[in-house]
Amino acid sequence: METITTDICIIGAGPVGLFAVFEAGLLKMRCHLVDVLPQVGGQLSEIYPQKPIYDIPGFPTVNAQELVDNLMEQIAPFHPTFSLGERVEQLHQLDDDSFIIQTNEGTEVNCKAVVIAGGLGCFEPRKPAIDRLEEFEGKGVAYMIRNPEAYRNKRVVLSGGGDSALDWTIFLANIASEVTLVHRGDTFRGAPDSADKVFDLAASGHINLVLQSHITGINGNGHLQEINIIDHDKNKASIEADHLIPLYGLTPKLGPIADWGLNIDKSAIEVNTFDYSTNVPGIYAIGDINTYPGKLKLILCGFHEAALMVQSAFKHVYPEQKLSFKYTTVYGVTAF
């Protein structure tokens, strides 16, 4: 079991959570971030990494993944730590009003303030209607790729038509012994450049591309061995495979946070707009996961919420210290 001690534990490593690290770093507060996804960036990295964003000040347009990369560069001087691919399960408040957060992987985070920046909540994979799918979870079926090396020299089947399916098909083409992409349509929703690369890989024989088809069932003896598909003309076929990775996007759910005694309104956490605190002292909520009169679910608004939240969190973490806020040009950006 790993135990981490920090000033602030931020649940959610999306753009708003990352910017909160910057604001906290200016006040010399340490941050640890926990996210169920295997990489930082939240929805931006997982669902639409190539999507252009137009409402970030100073950027007429910025690619979603580029924004995440810039935020990571911005917070690098403050050395935040991360627990990625881990789901927050429990929260306990200690006698000194600090908190212990526990994840499904056994990680414990001891912190003085908790910031919930989980976007729309804890993401869970959308599972397609495939016979025996759940039976083979962890036995060849996975919904996220956490360690690409696990697929080296293996026969891998991916299904889906978005950016994740395209990007992982391209990546695994150089790792797996055989890669097959199954898609219901004949065109893709993902970035055109990625789609072109997939078509080129198929034309050169580096991958198998099965279009206008979908997976109906899977078979195996203790581990996945075979995948059954059917095309639009009702023709059936089977594919030998070691792994199946359905990539149909993610469904947001509030998850265990719903049991923490917070005031909840329609799956969103109610906050005080003075500092985006919740009804539990020491717990804050910023970004799409919170709600208040006039709420706008914009990244820009989340950045604003993070800036105000950190001012209050400092006073909660260090009640004996006087906070004298200055412009960043006065602070400078220096490491701890």
C-alpha cells in the first residue's frame, strides 16, 4: 500500500484539475491528483483529443490535446504527483480535520483539503451488447489500454469508430502480431488524418480492417480465443484473437463521491460561489461536476473557479499564515 502526504488532493486530472495545480503552486501548496483514466487530460484526451477549442483566452483555436500538453508544461515547476488509472473509493475525515482518500489500488492520500474536479464524474466504459463480454473481462477483454506492452506479439481486435479506436489501432500496429479493427460503418468519426493512416495500414497489409460489421459474441476456454462478427448482409465470420478492446466511449457517473455527505443536485455537487466550497468544510468542487445559479459548463469557467477556490483552500490548509495575493508577475513561477 502506497501512502502519499500532500496539501491538496485533486480528484480529476482534466484541464480544470491541472490548472488548479498551477494556482496552488503559486501559493506554495503541494498537490496530488487521482484519476480513473490512465492519462491526464480527462475528456479532452480520452474522448476528443483532436477537437479544436475556441474559447480559451489568447488562443483563437487550440487543439484539445495541445491544451492538455500546455497545462502540463505550465505546472511542471510545481512537481505535482499523480495516481492515474485509479478510482477513488473512500474518504475519511480525521480528528485533526485532515482527510484520508483511498483508491481501488490501495493508494492512500493524506491531505488537508480535497478538490473534486472530476468533470462529469467518474468515467465508466460504454459496453456494447456482445454475448459473454463481461465473462471475459480481465481474461482478454479490456476497455482501456493502460500498458501497450501487454499486447506485444498478441492478436488484438479493436472495435469502434472514434479517435481512441483509430489512435490505438495505429499505435498497436507496431506492437501486436496482428491488429484487427471492426467498425459498423465505412467511415470514421475520428480525425481525418488518423482515418487516412488506418486505411493506409490496411491497404499495406499491416492491419485488418473490417467495416460495416459488428461483433456479436466471443468464445474461449478460460481466456479469450475467438470473436464472432456479422456484416450488414448477415454474413457471419470468426476471428482468432487474444484480446478484444471495445472503444465506444465513456459514460460519466458520480460514483462513490455521491456517498460523501455532499449536497447533490441532479448528479452535480452544490457549491458556494464565494470559494466553490461544498457543505463539508475542506472539500471543494470545481468544473463541470459542480452546480450553482448561472453555472456554465465551460473550461474557461472552470479555470476561474480554480483560481478562487485555491485562495480559500490556502486559508483552510494554513489557517495561521497570512495570505497576501499578488499578480503572477510578482510571484514568479518557481519550484518548491
